[in-house]
Amino acid sequence: MKQIFSGNSLSKRLFMGLLTCLAVGHIASAQDLTKPTVVSSLTDNGITTTTYSNGQVVKTVADGYYLDSAFYKNSNVLRSTKAKQYWKITDRIGIAIPICRDGEDKTLFLTPGGYNSLSVNHFWGKIGLGLMGGYQNFNVSDDYKGVDGQISKNAKMLGISPSALKYDTQGNYEDFYLLIGPAVALPIGKKFNIDIDLKGGLFNSSAARFGAVTAGALGADQLVFRTSPSASKNQLGGFLSVDFLYNITKKWAVGLNAQGFITSTPYTVTGGDVTPTSTRVLTREYTRTHGGINFGLALSHTFGEKIGNTIYSLLPPPPAPVICAIPTLQGENGMMYDNGSTTIPSFRWKSTSATPENEEYIYKLYKADGSGTPIYQQTTKNTNLNLPANVALVNGDDCSFYYYTVQSSVEGKCLSEAIAASFGYKSKPVPQNIVPTKPVEDQYIFKIFGGSSATRYFGGTEGYRPRRKATYAKPADAVVVAKPKKRLVPRRKKSAAGVTTYSTTINYENVATNPKIKWPSDLPLPKNPSIYEYEVQRLNAGDCKPTGQVAKYKFYIDPKNPTDIRIIPDKPRKK
């Protein structure tokens, strides 16, 4: 008896089922457009709680202000929300593609077929748990009749002509499965969702059936080779399904589906060990890895939805914050006691709090050595404190400095900023031998300017003769005529008689204690008799800055007699 499985009729049934689900989804979407109605309204302590048919809870205060998210952040209303719960059923249909390990494809010669799966998951928020059941089948290629198939190999081994072979009944590969596992629903915006199902469980697999016989003795058929399903069909397997869905309504979504699965398939082989010397036909069982990927369409529907209840709790007003006020110190700050003093300082302060009876004060004493560790500490409710006798303050020959801080505290709930003051003990005086100092001598800065040649002033020197004699010779009668002209227009700033050139260049500058003129020993003498200008200024004893001019005049010097320095008067000599 030959069995024939029509793949076309199965595909038609699946396609019609998908269209029916879509039609039902559009009819149900009309119900989602209705406005939710008020289920209950309750007013308590000035807050009205309204519950709507879709599960939404809205609270309003007496003045009509809605308690939105901004209100929760700035008030004493506590809001907590439970996770949304719902059921989702998803139907998937498409093409099933087998994937086998190398070398196993030619054992069953499988080709792509079809699949249809149905899953039901219950979600708590984005995480769910549910079941998946389905069916998939794979076709058998005609390649099993080719030269690579075991039928052709057996026929050749037995010496049977390929034309004498009669191929046996053929049946496709089939999988039925029932799985359980978690699911994840991830929303992408308002219209798209990604659903991921990871399931594991039981696969019921029937291997493909095909074979061949030849005419035998007495009209009976002789088996050449046959593959058929095993009796132990139930095996464990895993399934991963990913749906990319578009929400056409609030409860219906349609999209694409991709699946991957893996399991193992047992099957039996009859005639796999035929040899030329033995025509015995033995039956053996094998197991092969079976897996594949599926691609198709998905249609999902949510129902039994329970919107998470929003719970509001009115909290009591927060207690008034405890504030610690900074105390004010009273008494001397920076007090210095003499060396050897036995006075122990006392410390006083005043509270600035409105409730000083609730305060206590923390006093800390430090030595000003940079350690930052208090040498004494006390907590008291009084506003004054005397150091106990066992607190030894360093009071030797060196200076000793201390500082202290005072802070207020209320019931141990707060601590004010610290206010600080200092005191110290002077060091022991060190005797000093006072040595009388000599009076400071006045100091002067003097400058020598110029260096003009002078050939005739003060008569020159003996034995000196000018190089140009004709320049200085005058007739006797010309002297009488020249004198009245000089008296009519006096020129006080003109160079002295016999001075040919004059310069204002500073030739020498030094500091001395004697303001009288003297030719410096480290200044070279001029080659010819010359006239120089001499300027003297007194220096301040504190910072050695000039305080004023003492003298300024011109003088004449002859290099042959440098000790005979002659001062030139401001007014010309009368002859």
C-alpha cells in the first residue's frame, strides 16, 4: 500500500488559518478604542482616588491638582507600582530548512519543508514563562535513487540492473514537539516589539521512509535496501524563536519570525551490510544529529491583561531639621602671658541658639605645632571652662603657642562649625651686650665732567709753549680796541680765556667722605693743562641715595703739577 503526503494541502490550511487570525484581530481592535470608565471614586483626607476600567489610578488633591511625577518628587506622597501581567499567544508559520553535520545529509536526503508552531506565555512585565508546541516536516530528495545512495550501491554489489529495481513507499521526515521555557518581550517604541522564546523539551521525530526491491523467486519481492523510522521516536531537544512584531492594535501584532532548533533522530536501516558472498538482509538502528532553521510570519494576541496597580501612601510630615548654631567666644583672643607666669587661662563663650538648654559644647585644645591632634578635649553643657591641673602647658624658655575650638551639638544629631581662638606664653628674654657704635661719617658722591684744553688760564706753566703761536699773538693797538666790545656784551657762560674745547662727559664718579676736591689716583692725568667741572652731592645714611647738591664748580689742573688744583670762579676776573 502506497502512502502519499501532499505538501500543498498542508500549506493551504496554514495560510487560511493565518488569514482567519488577522480578521479576528481587526474585529477585536474596535473594542480597544472605547474610553475607559470610572470604576470607583474615594475621597480621604482631602485626596480623591479615582480608579478606571483599564486599571489606571489617578489621585487629585482638594484644589484639583493632579499628583503627577513632579508632585511625587516635591511632596510626601509615596508611589509604588506592581508589574503589568498578561497572556500572549503567538502562531508562527513558514519554511523549515534542515541543517545536518557533514556526511549525514546523504543518509536521509532531506530538503526544506514547512513548519507551524504555537506558543502561550504568561508575562510579568517583560519576563514570561510558557509552552510551545508545533509541527514541522522535511521532504526527501530523489537523490536517494542516484549512484551515491545505498540502493544503487547494494544493486551493484548484488549484480542487479538498475532498471530491475522497484522503489518502495516514500514518507517525509516529521517532527512533533512540546516544549517549556522562559520568554522575554522587549518593546521598541510604541509600535514595535521583539519577543524571544527559549524552550526545551520533547521531540517526537519520524525519520524518512524510502527503499527498493527487485523481483525474486516464485514471484516474491527481494529487498535491496530500506530506511524507516525507529521505534524510539521521543528525544530531547531545544528551540529558540525570535519574533519581530508590529502592533496593529493594542492586543494584536503581526511580524516576522526566525527559529533555530536542535535534537537527535533515531532511524533503522535494512540491507546496509549486503556483500557479494552473503545476501542476508540485516536491520540496524542508527542515531543522527538533527537541526535546522525556520523563517516565516508570526501573529500574536494578548489577553487577560492586568495593568499594574499604583499604590499611593500618605507619609507623615518630616520632622523639623535639627540645626546647631555656632557659639560666640568671649574674652581675650591672642593673649600672650609673660615667661614664667603661672596663670592658667579660662575660656568663655555664649550660645546663639534659640534653645540653648538643648545644647552641649565640645571644647578641644591644640598645641600650635602642626600636629592637628588635641591635647585636651571635654564635652560640657556650661558656657565656661577652666583647664584641670593635670593639663600641663609648656612654659619653658621658648615661646609656647596654643589654640582651641568650641562647637555646639544638639542631641548628637548635628554639629556646628568650629570657632577658634589662640593664646601663648612669651619666651625667656636673652641678655644682650650692647657695643657702642661709632658715629656714621657723612658720605658724598662726586663726579668729574669735561676735560677742556686750557693754554693760558692762570698764565699757564713755565716752559709750556702752545703749538700755534700765531693764533694767540695780538698787536698792541688792537688790545685797546677789543676791550670796550667785551664789556658791552658780557658772556658769562663762555669758556674761560685760553679754553679751546669743553665737554660734559662724565669722566669719573666715586663715593668719598671728604667733599674737598682732589684728583683721583685711579684717573689718568690729561696730557695738557685742562679745565674740568666738579660736582658733589651728599648721600643719605639709610639708603645711600643723593639728598642734595653740596658744590659744583670748575677747576684747572696742570699735568706737570697735579697737586696745584685751582678753582675757576663763576665771574670772570677783572684786569
